[in-house]
Amino acid sequence: MDVTSYDPSVRRLRVLFATAELFPLAKTGGLGDACAALPVALAASGVDVRAILPGYVSALDTAQRKHTISRLPGGGTLLAARTPDSGLPVYLLDWPELFRRPGSPYQDQDKREWPDNLRRFAAFSAAAAALAGEGDPAGWRPDLVHANDWHTGLLPAFLALRHGAQPPSLFTIHNLAYQGNFPLDTARALALPEALLTPDGAEFYGQFSCLKAGLRYADRLTTVSPTYAREILTPEFGAGLDGLLRARAADLTGILNGIDTDLWNPAADPALPVPFDADHLAGKQAAKAALRQELDLDPAADGPLVIGVNRLTEQKMADVVLAALPDLLAMGAQVALHGEGDPGLEAAFRDAASRHPGRIAVRIGYQETLAHRLNAAADLALTPSRFEPCGLTTMYAMRYGALPVTRRVGGLADTVTDIDNPPNGRREGTGFIFDDPTAAGLVGCLRRAGRRFRDPVAWRRAQRAAMGRDFGWEMSARRYRALYDDLVVSADAPQPPASAFLEAAE
């Protein structure tokens, strides 16, 4: 969808959408996908939404129609631009000292966290607060601010601690485990408001937590699936913040993320050798043959092709997948893994591939088009997790007819129905679910999947059911729009200045 077609003379609800990632300008995982697709879906519903993100090298290189609109205290420059795919309006904080760096948005090329990440994202949050409070030079000023994950946690705090009227804020938790915790002395050195440095503010077990700031000061909270919203109220899943979340439970809503069904569409995906859909699956076999050739996998294998497109971390149970590889091979499966994460796990998977040529292929890193080809080729997709806020990779897999092997947790429980145990017998199952987060639990589930794979009629029926699930953003966007409408009291309230931190950061 092109979001540039709306009449700018018509006054619509204005939302500033703050995020550290937005595909295709910047992406390290699901955050970049979700924060790209939701604003476009909101625009389709009539919201005047504009995103703001840091001016990383990738963002500056990829964004279109860039032009400077203001210079900020401390050295930053605010650019207006458009995304190249949807035409979404974006603001980029171009601050070369902070954001024009090699590596990822958060780490250097050796995967070490940038030591000044608190300063970087505090400056970004302050710039967003200044824009929210004062508007841009053309007169656009938001009625509401939507902040996402710890990188923007200080944005609701900066708004709440200002005097006078300010736009209300919504804060979305994409992953509670990533909290943006830093030494308190680092926060003090940045001259952050003293109220933030206390337990009633953003102090968290002797540290300063950007995530806690968002949870504490935002007017409303959301997270990315209904089940995860319930789970994070418990000590098991609350990551030390369950007490604060229980205190704010009335303000917390779980809204399942969607996916961009135009971008992830096997019937019109330029990354695939032959398009296909649920009623015409021959192209999936062509995708499998092409991928086997690309990854040097045995073209004559008759077992299932099992993929994993995920971070190689303990959260994603990569250690359990590694332990299950011998059983997978004994079942006659081929395995293709693509992702990055823990260096030790990366090395272990590379070693497994070297010992089993033609049967295991590993590609460390992340390449968007390869992810599409893997899902198109796969019979089964490994998407287990010890905890999972949403699980977009599971949705991508089902969209391409790759049946997920996953764990009954968080958003995974909200998106996959077990083929052998569909709820109340009313819906065809779409994957294979297990509970025990061990190699034995995963292997038992894989054996069930292997038996079902040997029944071609039942397998095609399950593939069509999975591909028929609607994971588009329309329903989720309507729920966000309802929250926005509830939050906005006065669209035209005057806003006071909000540039104190930017001046202190110089």
C-alpha cells in the first residue's frame, strides 16, 4: 500500500510512532517488521501516522525524499523522508556522532554493545519528545505518541515529567527481556531528571531501566499477544517487572501482531523461483529443489526439509535444537538453519553442518530474501521458544505452507493449533505443539510431525489450513485505533517546549 494518497487538507488523528527499527530502513528482528507494518495499516484506517527513528547509515541510505527540517540543540538534525516501499512519512534523527556507525543499531561489528547506548537512545527519545511537544516546522504536531520497546522507554517519561499539557503516550512491549538497563551513574552523568533515578521512577535493582521508564510513565501499555500479556504478570515471565505490571494491569492490553501479507506472499514473491498458493502447491516443490541446490543439500532426500530462521539464542531454544539434531537426522530429515546470535551456538551449528554435508546447511547472519526462500521450500519450521511475546517467524512459515514445530507459550499459543489436537475439534490444525522445553519434548513433537509427513493427503490439508490463516494487520490496527481514540482527549492542546535534554547532551 502507498500511504501518500490521502488528502493532507483533511484533519485526521495524528500519531507519532517512535521506534528504533523500521524495515526496510533498519531491522534486526521482528521489531523492525512489526513497526513497519502497523503504521501502514493504521494509515489505511485513516490515521495520520508518522514514524521517527534514528538516522543509522542504513536508514539514511534507504530512505527517500530526505530533506532537513530542523537542527536540534546538541548536534542533531531532524530530517523528513519517506520509506521506499509504502511511502510512509518518517523523521530521521541524523546525529552522526551517535548513529552513523558500522555494525547493528545496538552493537559494533564484533557484536559488543555500544557503551553509550543510554546516551544514544535518551537523545533519540528527547528528540521525539521535542517533536511531539513543539511539532515540526510545517505545523504537524501529534495528538498521541506511540513508543516501542526499551529504546523509546524514556519518551513517555520525558512527556510525563514536563509541565503543562502534552500528548498522551502508549508504550508497546515487544520483548520484556530486553530492558535497556544501565548503571545509575551513567544516567546521572546525562543529567536525566532526578525523579527518574528513584525506585518510583526508572531505578531497577540498583540500575537504570529504560524499559521500566516506559512501563511507569506511559498512559497506556500494550504487548504483542494476549497470552503474553497474561504471562508477564507472573514471576516466571515478568523478568522482575511483574509487580509493576500487575499494578498497571488495568492499563495493559495484549494485541496480537500481524504480518505484511503483501511482502510475505508466496503467490507474488520475487524471491521465489515459481509462485504458489494454497490451491496450487507445485511451486513449493520448485522452491525446495532450488533451495537444496543453493545450500548443497542432497536433492534425492525423501524426508522432510526442516528449517530454522531465528536468532541462535537460549530464548529461541537454539541449544535444544542443537541437541535434537541427531534425532532429526535419524528421522531422515534435512535441516537448514539461518540466523545469528550466541557465538558458541553459531560455532556448534557450523561444526554440525561440516560433519553432515548434504544433510545440514547453516547460514549465519540474516538475509531477507533467503528467509523467504527457506520458508517457501520448507516442510517444517522450527520455531520453539522458552518465552515468546508474539512469534512472527511462525506466521511467516504458515503463510508459506511450512508447518511450525513450536512450544505452547506466549504468542505461539495464540497463532498455532495442534494438528493432532485441534481445539474442540472445530478447526483444522496448523502445526505441532509441545510443552516441555527440552530436547526430549522437541524430539517427541518432531516424531509426530514426521509421521504426519508420511501421509501426503493429510499433509496437504494441514498446509492449506496453515496458509489460510489471516495474519494481516487490519484487525490489530482497529484495536490500536480504538486505544488511540480512548487516549486522545484534546487533539489541539498547546504543547510546552521539550528540548532541555537535547541542550544538556551537547
